[in-house]
Amino acid sequence: MSSLIGVDLGGTKIAVARYTSDTWEVQEEKKMDTHAEQKFEHVLKDMISIVEELKDENTVGIGVGVPGLVRQPEGKIVTLPNIPGADSFSLKAELKSRTGLKVEVDNDANCFALAEAVSGIAKDDRVVVGITMGTGVGGGIVIDKKIYHGDSGYAAEIGHMLLKPGEPPYKTSDARGDVEQFFSGTAMGKRCTEASRPEDYLEGKVCSFLQPEIFREVAWMCVNIVHLLDPSVIVFGGSAGRALEPHIDEILRELKQWLLPGTPLPKLAIAKLKDAGTMGAAMLLI
């Protein structure tokens, strides 16, 4: 029985897992700190060392999810904002040369969306949009169990869609007013400085002034996605995204208010897979 390795390369952690290719059962997994401050060359060396530890005689391929832009089909990194030294690096070709295995590389939010669409909360849905709300905001589009990349591989950069152009919710020299400036954990920390964890932004009294605004703004974002893609489901992940779970009904009420009358309403769901990053990366090979 063949096995596949999935790598979730994050700004702070590298997670690697080996899966049985037909059942997606985890055979073995490892994690280590990324050490991004030592630049990408060092990070790559660490990543390859873990892959070499985990691969066995049945391993046929490696999938890698990275936190940045990837040009497709080359699997070439355009930029990794949180890991210096990776710009314009041909990661797919390099890993294939060093390991002798089949390799695929993609954006980490695409991997998240793929895992949830194939084996997670959206496995019965045809058109899936995944949104990760953590340190930043990422997105993935999966149609009929395949990632939609766009022409060059840059589709679903949901965090950089404009929400309130020129009106970010806090003082900053970057006045784009994009989604990431409203919903990332970093942004919400600036919008409510009293909070100490993602749940504080969206629960209880600590940031109560912020909550109606967040639910309305998330609905606005979803309205744009619905009118563009007509998704079956929108799946939220990441620490801030999961914290939306108690408030889905409130977001749906706002969503109904802003959609054009008669527009089909998608399901809104919270991600369920604990290892969507590594699983989705391995699934790039199927």
C-alpha cells in the first residue's frame, strides 16, 4: 500500500505527516519549530530532514503547503511574507531533485480547503470555499474536489479582497482596507487591545463593542464570495475563524439581509479536521 507525505510549512511550526494513500490514515507525524529568522535555506534543510525521517519504502510523493504565493504549475514560490529568502525559489523542482519522489507545492489555505472538501466538513459539497483566519487571512476554492488556481495560481487570495477601500479599522500607513486588516487575529488584536485570545474578540464583554461589526463585516465578505462563486459551503478555519462557531446564525442573518433577493444561501461551517494542513498537502498528489 503506497503512502504520501504532507508538509504544512508555517511561519512558526513545520508539521509533517505520512498518510496511507487510500484511507488517509495517519501513519506517523512530526513537528518542529520553523526558525524563520534563520531564513529559508535553513528552513528547507530542516523540512527535508523531517521528510527523510518519515518516508518509507512505500512513499511515492510529497505535498507541501506554504504560507504565501505559489506559481502554478511550476510549484515555484513567489513570496513567503513570514520566511525571508524564499522569493522566486523553485521548491517543487528542488524537492523532486533531492528526494527523487513526485512533488506538489501549493498555498497552505488551498491545502486546508482541499482537505475539508475531500474528507472534512464539506465532503458532500461540490463548490467549497475555505477561509483561514489566523495570523493572516487565507482562502481556497475547491470545485468537484479539485483546487481552483486561476490562471497563474493566485486565485482565492481572500485576505486581500477589499472590504472598505481606504478605510482600515485602525491607524496604519497601509490604507487598503482589505479583508486581512479586519479579520486576522493580528487585526482584531489592534481593534480591541483588551483581548488576550481569539475567543475574547467574539465572546463576552471584553470586546462586546466589536462583535456586531465583525459579524456584519464577515457577512459582507461572504456576500461578495456568494455572488462571484455560488458556493455550496463556506468553511472557516484558523483560531479566529473557529471562534466564529457560536455566531454562525448571526452572520447568516446579516448575509440574508445583504444578498440579492432569491440568491441561494450557502451553508456556513467551521472546519473539523485537526490536520487539514498536512492532509491537504498530501492530497495535492491525488
